[in-house]
Amino acid sequence: MKLLLSGAPVLLTVCLVCLSSAQMAPQKPEVPVEKWTGKTVVLIGAHADDDALSHGTLALLQAHGNQVYVITLTTGNVGTQDPKLSRLQLAEIRRQEELAALKDLGIPGDHYINLGYDDGLLEFEDRKAVIENLVRWIRKLRPDVLFAWDPGKVYQRWHKSDHRAAAYLSADAARAAMWRLLFEGQITQEGLKEWMIPEYMFYNDYDFQDENLWVDITGFVDQRVNAGAHYISQYGPGWKNYTPNPTEEQVKEMKARVRDNIRTRDGKPVEGFRYYRGLPDAIGK
């Protein structure tokens, strides 16, 4: 009896360690992303071109029979150093660039949704109103997977202003969408239903330490390159001196820039994400 009692704390410790290790183990999709089909996928970004970090994966998913939607929170009407462009002009330019990029990915133009907030000021919008707007779209589209800026795992992740806001707005909207008594007018008056998103793919631009999933985009590299080359107003000479018809050399430069930024893993082109599956409450755990 003494032996059993003395061993109990050891056994308990071992069990706790095993449980802790299981909880800390990186989550993986039950079916590899490369084999997903029949899913509804929604990406939420702050600007037209935020989805560029996932272009290869979005093209893959669209080609494999999934329905892909892109929701952009702002019009991108500030992001230029060209003194000749007005906010209205830039907003329209960025919309057309995004539609051209999505076309190259095979994503229909009517799957692009822009919520129309001002670039650079997303953190100062009425937070409740923005979340209500996002919740409405989540309840309409009922996505199986949400792509969004990573709000952080365990700790608060730093992003530049609009990306930071988009990360938390997306996470909070995902949580609110599942509760029928939150924004209940959408349910009682608009005929929508509460919805819980089961899977998440969080992306980042520079800090990749929390990635636990890498999607092989072999076969979709050219689509990513061609799509990314449309963002003339944001990269290359177009940022300071925008012209609607770039030269062949400028397009070549744009494509080279996109291709050079594609990461590889085990010799294959990949896009990395922090994958999460479960209740929205635990997105950051």
C-alpha cells in the first residue's frame, strides 16, 4: 500500500505532463488543406492586397471546388506616396487591382466584399458597428474556414495599425456570430442564423514563429505571381508615381518581387499559417 501511495504522485505527474503535452501539440487539420473540397472559405483583411500572403492557398482551394470569399475592411484610400492621387482615385485603383488579382486566382468578382472603412483609421471606427457588419457577413456566408491576421497565440501580437485592428475585429466577430442573442436583429429581422466557424488559418507578414501549418502551393506559384503583380499602386515605382499602364519592364519587376518572396520548405513552395480548430474563445490559447 505504501508503494502504491508513494507512486501515485509520480503517476499523477506523468498524466499531467502527458495532458499538457497533448494540449501544447500543434493542431493539424483532419484532412490536409491541399485536399480540401466543398468548403466555404472567407478571408478577412484590412486592405486590398492583404490576401496576397495567401494567394497560392486561395488559388489551390478555389481550383479544388471550394467557395472562396475575400472581405476587405478598408478601401485602401490612403496608402500612396503619389501626390497626384486623391483618396477617391486611390480607392478605385485599389479595388480594380484587387479584382484583377482575384481573377487570376480564379475567384469570382462577386466574391469580393469591401466594407468601405477609411484606410489607416480602422482602430478609430465604431468597434461595435464594425463587428456587427462582420457578424452579418459571417452569418450570411457561413464559412467552414476563416483566414485572418493572427491576433496572437498566448500573447498580443504586434501589427501595424489596420492589421492589428483587423486581427481583433475578425476574432471578436467570429465569437459574436455564434451567439444568437448578440446582434439578434440579424436573426429575428433579417432571417439569418447564428454560426460558429470551426476552423481558422491565421497569417502574418514577417513574424512566422507561431506557424504550425505549411500549405504546398506547387502548381499555383504562377497564379500567385501574376495576381501579386497587379498591386502596382502599392509596390515598385507605382507607389510614388502611379501610372495605370505599367511598362513590360515594370511588370517583370513586380513579378520578380512576388516570386522572390515565396518561401520554401523541404524544397517546395509554401505558405505558412497558424492553424486552429475549435471554439472562438480559445483562438489565442
